[in-house]
Amino acid sequence: MDDFTLLPDESVVTRNDDVTYGNRSMFGNGSKGALILTSRRLVLLKKGMFGKVKDVSSFALSDIIISNGQPQVQARKRPFNPSMDVYFTGGEESFRFTWPEEAAEFAAAVISTITGQEVEVASGDDKFIENAAAAMEKINHIANKLRRTFGLQSTETMSADCPGCGASLTGTAGETVKCPYCGTYHTF
């Protein structure tokens, strides 16, 4: 059983029962505990060796610094040390999580609770796909440059929408075509 009481106008938003608080070194001991986000505050239940709550700390959400409309809450996805750093008017607090996704999701929940707007959390898979797509785009760009440099023509037919009027255009890689409707040029 937890040793804290919700206020009459307060509700639990989310919680993580495996948070380390305190010593910020990568392999530092710190205090283990549970971090609870309510509609009004962050509640840290510091636990002893056998899991019994030995101390309760409370941090008001209203004390979090807001800069340019953004609450100063940041998830850090460092290997072996994922954390959520929160900047309060009285200083910074850091909470370490087991997994980077947990830190990101908890930080997003804090920001959403303060702003009332949903915060989208990118998963590791989304970032991988985004990086892979960017790499493929660079490879295609280099391949097209090499083809042009050595006078090799691509036989791959490509299609795109005209940037001027939206009409459908077709051509090969490296070819510049003129839109028959509006006269805008487009290079594939």
C-alpha cells in the first residue's frame, strides 16, 4: 500500500514502479522507488531495501518552468541511463528509468497533463524507419549523380505530381520534363 493520499480534486494519470532517484551517475545507486504522475503533481515514493515506502516527496506541476509555452521536461534516451529531467523553479530533478521508452512516455504524459494537449512519442521503430528512408534517399541521390557523371542513363520510369498544377508527370531518373498543362519544369 502506498503512503500518500490524493487531494479531493486530484487523479492519478500514470505511474512507474521502477524509478531511480538521486545519484545521477550511470552506475550510481540512488534511491529506488515509484514515480506517480497525478493531475496536480509528481509523487515520488522512495522505497527501502524490502520495498516498503520510507519517504514520500511531492513536486507540484505548477512549479515546472514553462518556456515558450513548453514545460521544461525532457526525456534523455542515453544507453544504460534513460532519464526524465524536470526543471522546476527551485532546481532540476532527474528520474532514471529502466527503458528509454518509459522515460519518453512518462515525459510526454507530464507535458500533456500540464498543457492539455496530447504529445506524440516516437517509437524506436519509427526512428529506425525514418533513418533508413533518409539513408536510401542519399544513396539514390549519389547513384543518380554517378550516372550523370559517367553519362549513364537510367531506364527506370518514375512519376511525380507537377509542382505547379499537380498534374501527373512521368520520366526517367535525372530527366527534366516540362508540364504540358502549366509549363513548369520538373527534374526526376
